[in-house]
Amino acid sequence: MVTAISEISAKESQKVEIRGWCHNLRSSGRIAFLQLRDGTGRIQGVAVRDQLGDEAWESIQRLTIESSVVVRGTVRSDERAPSGFELSVEEVEPVQIAQEYPIGKKDHGPDFLLNYRHLWIRSERQSSILRVRDTIEFAMRDFMRREGFVLADSPIFTPSACEGTTDLFEVKYFDDQAYLSQSGQLYQEATSAALGKTYCFGPTFRSEKSKTRRHLTEFWMLEAEASFMDWRGNMDLQERLVSFVAGRVLEERNRELKELGRSVETLERTAEGSFPRIDYDEAISRLQKAGSDIKSGDDFGGDDETTLTREFDRPVFVRHYPSSIKAFYMEPDPERPDRTLCDDLLASEGYGEIIGGSQRIHDLSLLERRIVEHDLPIETFGWYMDLRRYGSVPHSGFGIGLERTVAWLCGLEHVRETVPFPRLLNRLQP
């Protein structure tokens, strides 16, 4: 019976068939040790020459690293094995004998590994990261459904920028000029007015020429919007989401976290919730006391976020940023109009912003004024202003970056490891 390695613990003393790849091979002349992987896990197969025919033994000797193979044998328990089980090999059927594998055991630089990213993802570390990513992505979707949100995908082709930035990728769209989306938010404001609470989850694109460890030119983002939700409810929702995701990773990916050397204490504290909430002015004061030369009115850089988050043992909300450094659609604080009803959620341990959210402007005249102040083409936003003409209500939303969340929860140095095929300023291959 074909068996996944992840299910091998239920097959003790049974004959199984494993279809996968030879991760490594050692042979003493009489005994061969095959490290097998099948995408769900890894197991060691032990082949004894005296117990096999000459043909089966010769098949084993022909195997090379990453050769594809079908192996049949009996499962037995072994406390020394990482999974607690080994396979007593009885038959070996090579599917394809791989050529010399380009990724060796020696250290390779990042560029080399990125050139071979299509093979590098087979390594245990990279596979573990992608499994955690899978859990995070589906946990986000599960949470949104539990909260009553409807998935309403936003378009990838858009006629203009949504935040007044020039960091856009232009594409020819028949006889018109279009751009790859940098956010699905504006469209979520429309769908939430139809369905109450909606979200989208898809790729977004930013053409900013950044080489930091937190930036990709193509990344995935979940963006949510809810009618009649104010900025406080918005933060509550974000906290519940991140706590839920951390808890799900702890529940499902303990083995992968160990492989990555990730301390689970951070995830445990995150799963508890109770994130601190400070306003922008307090954040500026904390940074200045820590030695930063940041001034009131400045936006935070990566170093500022790193410094600030190291003062807390779990994610921290920073709210009420100055209107001058935030997007045109954010609702001003009625008690202090130079501040917005917005928040950023900064991940702990120096990982910085993973969520940006705000209450949106719902007054038509104010929105028109803000569009003009930001020197945006008002005719492009006609449909967006219609949302304020026909049944406008207070509403709020946020966007959470998937890759930054994966990097933080996995404890990674760079977001390039968080996605199967990263797109960076200087990389479009493979």
C-alpha cells in the first residue's frame, strides 16, 4: 500500500510502499542507509545486502542524491530515528537516476541558492518554512470565515495607484495603460458595502527600489474591510487574527519549528493576545529615549521599528499617526484632526510592521478634499466616491503581509525564504 511518510507511525510492522526521492545514501558494502523524502516527511531506509537479491542491491548502488525512487519494505520502530521509525528495505525501484546535484553540503552564498531556488526548496529547512507558510495562510482564511467575512477577490489590474504612490508596475492593457495592484483595499470598501464584511487574499506588487530584508516586489496580503466597524474594533480584530494564527502554528507545526530552531515562547505569548497599544507620540518619545534622532512628524524606518519592538515581549500597536504621513483615505481623529484613526501592528523581536489598518473617511466632501490635497486625479476615483454618495457608513479595514508574518513566526532573517520563488529588485529568475 502506498503510504505517506507523515503517516508511517500508524504502519508499524506493516509492509508499505514509499514513493519519493533519495535525499542521501550511505553504504558500507553490506548495509546501505537511504534517507528518503516524499514531500510529507523523511525516513531512513535500511537495506541489508544478504537479505536482498543482487538486482535490488545494484539498484540501490545506482542511486544518487535526489534520484526518484519507489521503495517497499516493513516499518519498524527505532528510538534513535528522528521520527521514531525506520524502514527495513525489501525492494527498490528507481524511477529516474538524478545527475550530479548542484547543491552540496558545503556552504553556499544567497545568490547561488536563489539561482537554484527551484531545487533549494527541497532542503529540510526550506520545506519546513513552506509548510509553516501553508498553515499560516489557511489559518488566516479559517479565522476570517469564523468571523463572518466573505472572500471577495480584488482585481490585479488597476487603472491607478490606490495610495498616491509612484511605486507601480505599468503594464500595457490593450489600448489603455494599467498597473499591477499594490492593494485591493479600495475594492474591498465596495464589496463590504454589499456584503457587510469582506476580505481578499492575493498577490500585490510594489516597484520601490528597496533591498531591505523586509521587502519583496511581489508579495501576498490579506486585506479585510468591515462596514460599521470603527478603529477600535479594527484593532481588536487584528489582535484576534494574529493570536489565532500563532496558536494554529504552535498546534500544527511543532516539528517544523524545531527544525528551524525557532523558540516557541514568542508564539505562545502572541497566542495569548493582550497586545500593548501606544499612540504615535509615546512611540516617538520611547525612540528618542533609546537614542534615535527621530522627530515628531517623521515616519518610522526599519531601525525605528526594530528598536521599538524590542521594548515589548509581544506585538505592539502604534496608533494615531500624523495625517501628513498616511494615506488620503484615512479618517482624521475628531479630537485632533492632524492625527488619523489608524494603527500599525509591529511584530516583536525587531520584525517590524506586519499590519497597517485604519478607519476610512466616509464623508464625501472630506474625501474629495483629501484627494485634491494629495494631487490625485479625482476623475479616477469617481467610482470610489460613489461609495460615499450612496449609503456611506463608518467602516474600517487592514492589510496583513503574509511573507513578513511568515518571517517573524519562523524567526527568519530575510523574507526571501518565505515564498517559493521570491521576486526582488534584482531577481526575476527562476
